[in-house]
Amino acid sequence: MTKLNEKDRDGLAESQFAFEKQRKEPLENASHVRNAVARFNQVEGVSDADRDAAWKRIKAAAKKFNVEVHESDWREIGHKKS
């Protein structure tokens, strides 16, 4: 994954984060999108409404960067489909 230094992270617009208000999980490239999905359930201090909005941004970024996301909803993360 591309590592962001503090200056680069501070330079990102809120819209470039999955969790905009909290500025958590940047979405500026494919590697960060995959990381946002992997770490989604580890984000603390956010509501389900925040998660719903973040998931929409992650799905849009995944499409933009051609990242395959198997889950259709964030509630499916970590659950194996039969």
C-alpha cells in the first residue's frame, strides 16, 4: 500500500476519505481502497449511517480504480457466503 505522510494526508479533501468527517480510510488509489475494505470493521466511533455513507464512497472508488469488492453491503464483510 502507498504510505501517506502527514502532509499528504492533510492535503486530501474530506471527500477522498471513506469516513469523511472523521478523515479515516483514504480512497485515492486502488491500494487504499482495498485497505479501506479490509479495515472497515476496525473503524471506531462511527454510526451505522456513517458506515452506510462510507460504504457508498468505497464502492464508487472501487469502481473508479477497478478494485473487485465481493460484498454488496458492509454488513457482509467477514461473513463467508455459501
